[in-house]
Amino acid sequence: MSRYQQLLFGGVTLLLTLAGMSLIFGAQTLSINTVLHTLWQGGEQDFIINHYRLPRILIAILVGIGLAVSGVLTQGIIRNPLASPDLMGVSGGAGLAACSVLLIWPNIGSAWLPVVALLGGFSAALIIWLLSRWQQPSPARLALVGIAMSAFLSSCINFLLVIHPIEVNSAMIWLTGSLWGRSWSYIWPLLPWLLTLVPFSFYLAWRLDLFALGEDTAEALGVDTQRLQVMALLSAVALASVSVAVCGTIGFVGLLAPHLARLLVGSRHKLVLPIAALVGALLVLSADTLARNLAPPLELPAGVLTAILGAPYFIFLLHRYKGW
């Protein structure tokens, strides 16, 4: 077994172990036998296991995969190690659009949230793209432009919360990056996007490897760079937007997962994508599991825990690439 296969096997094993622990531990700790019996035959704990914890675990894994793959595509196509969906304002745009709908039409079905979030994410990405084409900023400056865009979008969200005080509770739970109350109905709008776009990202992998050598070199080797940029950016924005639509803004996963994957397997996108997806799933699931178990029955938003881990790492990256 090669080192890469060992990493994949170890990552999947760790993810399954963490998922099992998340089923067992919570405000009410259950035995392994109870969990296994309930999964297969139902019983007294059927609601807790099959309708509360299990869909939440699956959503955490899917969202982690979506954010991580989005981060790999964003960093690959912008060729910026500081790029990620949340730092580039994409998550903020998706969040503003979804929050607006939640506040104005609180009874909207969960199936519509990804569509609305996509519109917001694409709008924010378009603004960032136009600014980057206009000024050709350095990686650090482009990251700061994205942070400024995110701050502006956050201000817009805060304004909406002020003028719609009655619906503020449901929106605040969603905005902090929480998986509280997420059920099976949230999985079905998310799953088709991931089943389509994650395999498509592997189709783009070798093209992104050539694109990293420079646009002229990639063109000489047969890559249509303009088409590649459009496809990769659209895929990245869509993955980030539908993930945000399901559980709100869980920050820094799209930044951390690609970096950790490259530390483990190098820069080839064909190898980076599966490892980054595993790392992203582990980050979100571990954050949500900790959020449920640190002070039960109270819950912290998972986005708070990922921010505690991701913010110092982003500051380190800013310092590292300050002269680039």
C-alpha cells in the first residue's frame, strides 16, 4: 500500500470513527449497542439517532467536502494561496442572499435556499473578479479586497437583522455557521450539487496543474485557459454557495483544507482533491461534535470553532506572503 493510499485509508477510518463518536456523545450519551440497535431496528432513541444526529453528521461531512473542494478550485484558478470562498466574499454573498430570504420569507422551503445562495455567491464572485481584472493585485492584496467585500456584506446582513427584529433568532442561528436543527430535508437539495461538481473537479485537475505553470505554458500545452477559469470558478462558487445555504457560514474550511492537503501530498490536484475533501469533512464534523459536547445541552455554532482554528492560520499566511 502506497503512502497516498495509507493517507486515504487513515482519513476514511478517522472520519468513520468520528461519525460513530458523534452518534454516541451529546446531551444524552448512548451506548454503542443502543446506537447500533436503533440504526437497524429503531427503538426508544430513534428520534435522537435517526432524525437528529445522523442527518446532522451527514450534512457536516457533505458541507466539509463542498467547502474544501471549492477552496482547492479557488486557490488553483486564482493561483493565490490566500484565496478561499469565505475570504473572497463568495460565502458572504451567498449568506446575504439566503439571509434576506429567511428574514423576508421565513417559511420558504429548504430546497429554495441553494438557488438563492447561488445568485448571491455568483454576484459577489463577479465583483471580486472584475476588481482583480482591473487592478491585477498581489495575492495578499486580493485577499484583503475579499475581506473588505466580506465586511461590507456582513454590514448589509446586520442591517437586515435590525429592520427585521422578529425573525432575527432563526437568521442568527443560521449565520453563525450552525448545524442545529438540520434534518434530512436539507440533505436532498445539497446532494445533487456535490454529486455533479465534485467529480467534475477531478476532470479539471490536470488542467489546473498545467495552469499553475502559467497561462502561456498551459495554452501551449492545449488548455483553453479562459474556459478553464470560467468552469473552475463557477464550480467553486456553486459548491461554496450551496454549502452556505444549508448551514450558514463556516469559516476558514476552504482555506485550511487545501493547505493541509498540499502539506501531505504535494501540489498535484488529482491527489490534493480527495485529501482536501477528507480534511474538510473532518474539520466540520469535529467542530460540530465539539460544539454539541462542550457545554450540553447548550450548543456552540460550529463556525465559531473553525474560526478559532482558522483565523490564526490566516494571519500566519498573510505574514508569509506579505511581499508577494
